[in-house]
Amino acid sequence: MTLFGKMSEHSAGNSSLNVLMKPAIMPLTVLIALFPLRAPAGDQTAPVAPASAGQTSATHSVSSPISAAIIAGLPKYKPGPVDEKPTVSPDGVVQMPKFFVYTEKVPAFSERDLYSKDGFAALLRKKYPGASVRGQDPDRIEGYVPNYGALMYSEDKRLSQMTHFKNFADILLRVGDVAGSKELNAEIRRTFSRHPDMFIDAMDRSANNGRR
């Protein structure tokens, strides 16, 4: 017997079962046709339009209050006079117009600011061997045992700053600002002149073999 004949015989043998199931299947199909399945109201989502080429699917925006706060914190632009032009000194140096920047300077940390008290004391002992001992306050020169390391560090710092400003005064003189160079040199003398007391003077003489 062929496969088609077997299927026909099996279908004929179960005809009574098919007759019993038809009444149950027909009402279900009618209900689906009358009441189509729908998603709950909370689960409904709006259709998403496909992103075009070169366009990202997510966009980032900044709220208006945040934008206003950012703009308010920016430095204000104050245009200066426009009639100023570069000048040329007799020796051929071009001097550009003065440009004023009204803003806070970035803090410049000194070498002392980068060390703790113990770390700075260790630095003095390493930089000036024999000039200071353990347990001394690196920020004080006077004491039961004079801190020669702190004195020498203070003197080196004074000389370094004075040399820096003297070099700048020389630059002013070279570009033709004679008055500015004289004024800066006078300020250097007032600022970096030494006025030691008897104790510091005695330490200085001791460290320099009696010479100031």
C-alpha cells in the first residue's frame, strides 16, 4: 500500500475525532477574528524611525540652565583700543602693543609647597650635607641647634629670584625701555636687600668664614 493510501486510511479511521474537534476549533477562530490580540497600554512604544547614514541613534543635549551657567563662568571679552600699532625701536626691535589679560593667575607651586615637613627636612640634609640634623624644623632657622641648612636654602632662593628679575631688567633695557629697567632694578634692591638680625648675621659669618 502506498503512503497516500495509509494517510487516507488513517484519516478515515479518525473521522469521528475530527468531527468532535471542529466545534471547539471554530469558536476560537471566530473570537480571534472578532477580538485581535493587542499589547497592554503600558507596553506600547512609538515606532523608531531608522537612522540615516552618518547620523547617530542617540543625541546628547544640554539644558538651558546649564548652558547659561557655563557661559556666565567664562571670562568676558573686553576689546582694547584698535589704533595701537607695533613700534620699532632704534636698534630694530619690534614692540607689539600692550595686551592686558584680566584673569586670575594659575598658582605657581614652589619647591617647599611640594614637600611635607619631614620630606623638606630630608631635602635640606641631602642638599646641604652637614648643615642640618634630624629633628630640626626645616621652616625655622633659629633654634637650640641653628639650622644652617634652612639658612642656606633661604639664601639660594633669594639669589635665584634676584637673578631672574635682573635678567628681565636687562631685557627691558635692550628693547629700549630704559625707564622700566631702572624702575625694576630699584625695586629689586628694595625687595632683596638683606636686613639680618644679630643671630642670622652670626650664622652667616660662620658659614662664610667670617665674610658677609
